Amino acid sequence: MNELEGRTAVLTGAGKTTGIAFAAAQAFGRAGAKIVLADVIDAGESIAALTDQGIEAISVECDVSTADGAAHLKQRVEARFGGCDILVHAATLFLIAPIEEITPQDWHRVVGVNLDAMYYLTHAFVGGMKERGWGRIIPISSNSYYVGSGNRVHYVSSKAALIGFTRGLAREVGRSGITVNAIVPGVVDTVRDQDPNAPRDIRFVGRDVYEIVREQQCIDMTLRPDHFIGPFMFLATDASAAMTGQAMLIDGGWSHIG
């Protein structure tokens, strides 16, 4: 079914083929949407993977944590496709440090990518959504705002703020046919999903981080990007037309236990 035929989806953080944003881009493209990938890195590999599947897609190299970067993205999107119907902000900056070692520069870098960019992107595209009477805005938060996570208070704060952004914006734009719902992932294995032999990250915990995460979850499984395809499709289509201002926790039940 081409549920998204005639729609254009703009996704940040999908420059690599290993994350949940790329999984969403594939799903949207297979459903008929035109795809725009915005990232600070060259997204050539991702674009090739999409076009090989017959999906119409372009990439825009830009820094959406700045007003100029978001404005450049808007110009490219409107010139090629006319506007943005579905906006997914998945670009994330994640730094680990105790609070006394977090510099003001680090704080603003993390908040800039994770939160400020959401404002700049929405500011750029929401007007067009209002004109067309339809839009889907999907911020990507993190369950760290719910369960708490030490040595990354800048990250946790920025992801928590996205929930406030989601709720406030939903109130503001709902009568314009626009829904705003956040996806809230737990820890997702974006490496071994592609390469089962990839090394396990034991730098901070002394053993496989995914084992530790599974112990925190109701469900004994490691989350993969493809686990998010169903939620993304639900939120991006008319299936979710009656839902807005919500935070969809997808973390194997970790938040339920926490």
C-alpha cells in the first residue's frame, strides 16, 4: 500500500544506514513518500541504499542546530519537492561526563543538536504544513528522561525538553491538521544489527552493555532499528490521526520497571 504517496518526509540523523532514522526513511519511501535526508555528514551511502529500492530521495548536508542550517534545508526541500509533510528529528549528540566536567560549550552543543534543532526545523516547515492542512512532526526523545541516567545530564535534559516541546506544539497546531508525537527509544543496537561480529561496547560497564540493558527491561531482547518501523508508520500516516501530544516509549519495558 502506498499510504504516503504524494508526501515528502524530511529526516535528520539518517546519514548512516544503521540507525532508526534510516529504518524510518526506508519504510516511508516504500510507502510512496519522497525522502530528504539531512545530516552533517555525507549521506551518499544512505541515498544509494534508498534509490536502489526505487525510492526517490535526496540528501542535504547541513547543520540543523543553527537557524541558517535549517533555512538552507527548507530552501532545498521546497525547491525539489514543494515542502515537508513529515518531519522526523532523530539527529542526536551524546556526550558522557559528570556534571562538574561538562563545559558550557559541551552543554550548548548537546542542547543545540538535540533540542534547538527541533525548534529551528519546526519553525522552518510548520507554516507549509498549516497551509496544506496536514502534517506529522515526530521528535525522537530518549527513555533516559524517564529512568534517569547519570554522567549525561545535558543529554537527559535535552531529551526531556523534547517531551515538553511535543505537548506544547500539539496544543498549538492540532486544529491545523498537524499531529505531534514523540518516539522515545531505549538503548538500540545500531551496530550489530548490521554486523553480528562487531565488538561489544564494554568501556564503561565492564561487560556487554546490551546484557545490562536487557536486565532492566520487561522483555528480554535487544532493540534493533527495525523494531521502530511499525511505530514510525503509525505516527506518519492517518492511522494516528486521532493521537497527538503523546510520547511513545519503545524500550522493552525498561521504563515500566523503572
